[in-house]
Amino acid sequence: MATDSDGKRNKYNYCILVNTEIKDEKKIKEMLELCTVACERFCPSDKNSDQRNNERCAEFIGTAFNERYGGGWNVVAGEGFSFEVTYAKDQLFYVYFGGHLAVCAWKMEL
């Protein structure tokens, strides 16, 4: 995480898009907003890691994606993980939030 001139850690409260194969810019923006809301609610940067609820964050995002974009979405939210998943074409979404959290969402082919 970046630091300022005083050596304090800079925290941000928005999602940074790392990777996506989704082509629709409007859909990407909506997905970023949903992820930001979930991360701010359940995994804020100003709380210690034991006070954050990554599982609830992932559940919230998964439910929202399934309601808006059809069923089959899987979501992982956490710190320090890697992934290798099989997903439907153009249905991968990977973001960072707050300098401590990563969210990976993908849609399975039904």
C-alpha cells in the first residue's frame, strides 16, 4: 500500500479494476459500484482484519450479481489468495479495494 510523506498508509474507499473480460462499460461501472458498497459496508479499511466480514461481503456481491445479471455468479472476497477458475466467456471480474481486499467474481456456464 502507498504511504504519504509522513509514513502513514494511504487508504482508499473505492474499487480498482484489476482484470475483466466484460465488454459492456455500463455493466462494469454498475459492478464496481456494487462491489464498493459491499466492501465499504462489510470490509472497511479503517477496521482491523478481525473486524471485517469477507464472507458476508462476497455473499452480498454474489446475490446482487445474480439478481441483476442472471444466476450462476460465484464470488470470493479476501486477502492473499490466488485463483484459477473456469468461467463463462466474458464473465470474469477482479478488483482490489482499500489496499487490503481483493474480490474475484465469475459466472459459471449454466
